[in-house]
Amino acid sequence: MDNIDTYNKKDFALKFLIIILLCFAFFKFFYRTAQIGIAGLRAYEYFDFQQLLFPAYLIRKGIDYTDNDKQKLFLGDASYITRPPYKDEGFFLHKFPVLYSIMIPLTFLPYKIGSTLWLCIQLILIFVSAIWLINFLNLKDPIALTIAILIFTNYNSILRVFELGHFDTIILLCFIAILYFAYYKRDILAGIFLGINFLFLLTPLIFIVYFILRRRFLIVITSFVTIIILILLPLLYLPSETIVNQFKMLYNHIGSFGFSSWWGNHSFGSFIARLVSDRPFPNVILQTTQRMLGVIQTLFSAFIVFIIAFICIKRKEQDIKLEFGLTITGMLLISHFVTELHFLFLLIPYLVLLPYILEKRSKYLAVFYVISLMLLGMEYTGQGIDIIMYGPLSLIYGSKLYGIILLYGILVQHSSSRFIYKNFEP
């Protein structure tokens, strides 16, 4: 009887602790979100949102948004533009035209209402992503569910996306949709969402390689058809000249992109660039060094893709959840430009790994998992501490990259093992 009472007390204490933790986590999350919303009303934040909204405003007015001179003429109409475009190169025009069209409905609203609505939409998308992913991975065990919620409510990249107002919440939801539909063999839907994500980011093309290796050719074909349709769709409402200019700018942006030593770029190439640079400006390293960095980045990217290919070939039994998480993490490692916003996508591999961590009960594995999560999820950026951002001391500042590599290593270890968890199958 005493043993039963002791067990009940421990069970009650555990549940009470979980409730307290969740209440505090939700309070902190919504408090920070409210702060971002208030700052946005004063037009202090949402810089990326402003840069995406203005081309949409010009599209609605029938103005060629790729013309810098015309941008400047209509800049006075957009009182919400709190900072000018970077240099003289215009706004963020390295996006596909259809993406700006998404923002057109918000241009009919006063900026304060539109920005608040956009923040609410992003908040809804995060909650939908969390619920969908948690249900899909069957994280219904109280401990697993609590950890998953704590990860979502304390992951700093979510708040950074809210602050800047970018599309990353949509990209995250599309990634979850790709994983979900690919897992349940609904390849057409998986291909459609993969094609949509390509318009937001070019790097999801690594998933084309993955699905080819897994002989999921219908996903690949559907994704290319979706890409073509979405690229041609703006021809219905935009002049062909505008679209041609847009694609020239997009091509130039991709072709001229160098290895930036900017502190906010956490890619492998940027990490190496900071090692060989003693100052943040110019942001693009000298051409001779660029060639060296290009060779290093190419070899590193080839190595990352080779590991994914090797695992897919070696494993006869497909574990799409682990392999998908591995591919997303590899996508960030081979990318030339990775910011805190892109860490949002790593929520998928972190939650995919969670059942494995809990089932295996390996202390070492759990420690590595937590370290990686802290390195990528914490708020510290190091901005302003120049002494650790350039030269040899930048090895200290590379903690974000270390977190990605550590996560990739954990995924490789699990993907190459035969261990299969049973209690968390959807």
C-alpha cells in the first residue's frame, strides 16, 4: 500500500512539474510574440516583410517592380518602408515573381493591420506545423510530447522569423507536407509541395537527388511540373518584360554570389571565409580566395551528398523519416547562405530523432542531442563581438555550424544502424 502511495505521489509530482514547465514555456513564447507584434506596429521590425510587400504593392499598381527608378518614385507611397534597399540594387528581387503575388492581398490593408495579420498567419502556421508533425511522429507519450512542445516554444529561430516576417513558416509547413505525403505514398501531393518549396529556396533540389535514389520518380516528375506551372503563372497578370527582367536578376544573384564573411551567415563556406578574413567588409572575399573556398565547399558538399547516397543505397529498408531529416540537415550544410531563419527547418530532424533518443536511452546520444539543440536554438549570435568573428578566433563563433554538423552526425549514426523504434510509429 505504501509503495502504491509513493508511486502515486511521484506520478502526481511529475505531472505537476510538466504542467508548470509547459505553462511557463507558453507564457514566454506568447509574451515574446506579443513584444514582436507591438514593435511591428511601430514599424521597427518586419524588415523582410516590408521588402516583400513593396514589390507586391507595385504589382497591384501595374508598375514594373524590377525598375529601380520606378521603385523610388513610388517609395513615398509606402510609409512602412523604414529602411532603404541595400545599396542601389533595389529590394529583395531575387525571388520568383509568384512569391510576391502571395503578398498582394495584404497591400490593400493599412500597414499596421497587414503586419499584424501576417504575424497572426505565421503564428497559425507554426502551430499547424507543430500539431501536424507531433501527430505524424506519434509523440503522444507524456515525456516525448512535453519535450516536443518545449523545443517548439523555446526555439529562437521561430521568433526571428516572426521578427523579420519572412516566408520560412510556409517553407517549414511544405517540408512537413512533403515528408507526410511521401511516407504515405501519396507521391503526387509530395511532388507538388516539393515544387512549391523550390520557389522559396533553391537548395531543396537535394531532395530531387534523394527521391531519385529511392526510385520515387513520380515525386520528381510532379515537382518539376509544379515548378514550371508556378514559374509561368505570372504571365497571366505580369508583362513578359517584367518577368524576363526578374529572371535576369535572379540569374545574376545566383551567378555572382560569393562566400560572405558576414556574421549572420552560418554556412560552411562563410565559416571558412571568416577564418581567412580579418574584417567583416568587404563581405565578399577576394577572387583568389573565392576559388579556394569554392573548391573546399564543392568537396564538402560532395561528401555530404555522398553520405546520403551511400545510406540510401546501403539500407534496403527505407526509413523515410530519418532519411528526410538527414537530407534537410545536409541541405543546410551544402548551402552557401544559411541564417538563423533557416534553422527553423531543423525542427523536423530534431523531432524525428526524439523517439530514437527516448527509446535507446543512451546518455551520450542524449547529451549530443541536447548540445546540438542548444547551439542552434539559443538566442546568442555574437553580433558586435568582432574579436571572435574573424580570423582564428572565429572558431569560437562557429558554434551554429557545429550544431548542424553534430545533428548531421547523429542522423548519420541512426540512419546507418538497424535500430527501429516501435512505440512511436504513426
